[in-house]
Amino acid sequence: MKYLFLLIILFLLPGCESPNDHQRLSLQGRTMGTTYQVDIIQTDKTIDEDGLADGIRARLEFIEQSMSNWREDSEISQFNRLPAENSRAFTEDTFKVVALAQSISKQTGGAFDITVSPLIELWGFGTKITPPTIPDPKQISHVLQRVGYKYLSLIPETRVITKHKSLTLNLSAIAKGYAVDEVADYLHSQGITRFLVEIGGEIRASGLKLDNTPWKIAIEQPLYSDSSLNRKARQIISLTDMAIATSGDYRNYFTIEGERYSHIIDPMTGWPVKHNLVSVSVIDQNAARADALATAFTVMGIEKSITFCEKNKIAAYFIYEDQGQYNKYITLEFKKYLTMSVD
């Protein structure tokens, strides 16, 4: 479901956890074509573990059933099959995600665009498995006619969305973040306030760990390799009552005649992005917003992204390539979360 392979890895770094009555409960599973993990610090031994696990699974199943491009009966898939100038009413969850996506599209000047799906398919990074090929420029120009967030109109009162072109929506760059937020909200509704939720690399932390310190998260060192054995942390951060999402281009790409083509497609040009920004991590109270912004910045490149972050006070950590070396740029808002650099 996610066309951006998120590049943040979770490090539950060991601390000096003093023995007390608290316990750690860990729940895992699969959703949206990836895995999820929920770590809970139990302050109440009466927690119904099975009931909690069932509640989390039910919430994730509802979101996937509503928003997945891989399920033909999902709301999104049904909408995608409609011809131009047709409308559909959506559930509250899906409408909320589309509305947030549209807001971020406007803020980023179209760098984030949930209608980019036809271009993703054209370049072979979508639901159809095709050999790596470079599309003909005429094909790209033709497909671009079916891309553009401005050709969607939303009516909040009725939760009706209308497409004014033959658009197909893809919520993969925001849905996992939304799912993280929903699981976090569900846990809060159950009276649980100390936890960490992770879905496919999107993370939201609440309260403190077992040793009463913030949760420790590691941002991965970029490496153009499929081997997990080579993965290592570049930066450790401390997170409490916030979310983090990471996007990058170094894991999902293909190479033809020595030229690398990223899975990250610029919705305004129709071509994979070509700049020196390798990955970006965004911290926000809302995981869905962090998810979408990280995607947008990867499209925008480092210069435009830094300007945007400074103007809007966004907490972001950029890794970019310069003359064969990886450098970093950290916004002022992000610096307060730093624990240690390991690069």
C-alpha cells in the first residue's frame, strides 16, 4: 500500500530500567502490507491483553479495508473506478485523510499529491509488477493529464468527494501515519498513556519508557543496499508525545545503463526525482501529517524543503549527498529531540 519505503528503524535502546510494578506488553501483527508493533508500559495489571489486541486489529482492518488500493472493494478502489465528474460519499476516516492530504498538497504547492498513482504504475512501482523500463515521454505527458489534486472537490458536510478528471487516488503516503494515530487514540481511550506505536516505520510515542525516560528512536544511515545486515543508526532521538516519519529514495529504485530511477515520482513533471536529498525525517504531533510532509520534502529537494520548514517551524532532519559524502541539515525545531549522533 505504501509506495514510499519508509527508512526509519525503531531502536528500543536499553536503559537502566529499575525493577518496579510496571510491565512491558508488546503486540505485533501485519497490516497494509507491512508489520506493526505496539509496546505498552502497563501501570494497570488488569489490562485485558486479548481484548486490547483485538481492538487494535479491528481498527487497522477497518482502515485498510477503507483506504487500500490493493483491495478491490475498498472505498478508494471503488472511487478510482468511477468516471470523471462522478462523486461518492466516504466514511469519516477516509474523508478525513483525503482532506488532510489536500491541505498538505496546497501548502507544498503540489509536491504532495494523492492523485499521483497513474505515474507510479507507469514507472512500475505500483500494484502491477512490471520489468523496469523508462516510459516514453509521450506516455508520461499523457498520464500527467490524469494527475492533479486540484481536480478533486470535497464537501465536508456530506463527506462527498468529486473527481473532475479520471483520477485515481493513492493514500499510501499518508494512510500508515493515520493508522498510527488511530491506534494511539484507541490506546488513550482505553486509559493507556505510556506506549509506542510503529507501523511500517511510522512511529508515535506517548509518555515514558519503563525506566521513566523518553523513547529512543534511531534514524537509519542511508545505504543503497537491500541487505538488512548493513543497516545502522545515524542519529538517536528522544521522543515523548510526538510522532516521527521518514521518507527516502535509497531503498526502492531501479538502474538502467548506470542511471538510477527512484520510486519517488514528482507529480508535476511525471519523472522520478533527481536531487541530492537522500532521506528526511519529520517530527509532528500527528503521524499522518509527518508522513505526508516527509514525502513532500523528498519531492521538493533540500533547498525548497529547508525554506518551507523555516517558514512553518517544522522539525525535520535531512540527509543529503555532497561529492560522494552524506551530510545532514537539522532544523532548529528538530534539535531539541536529539540524543546522540552515531555517524
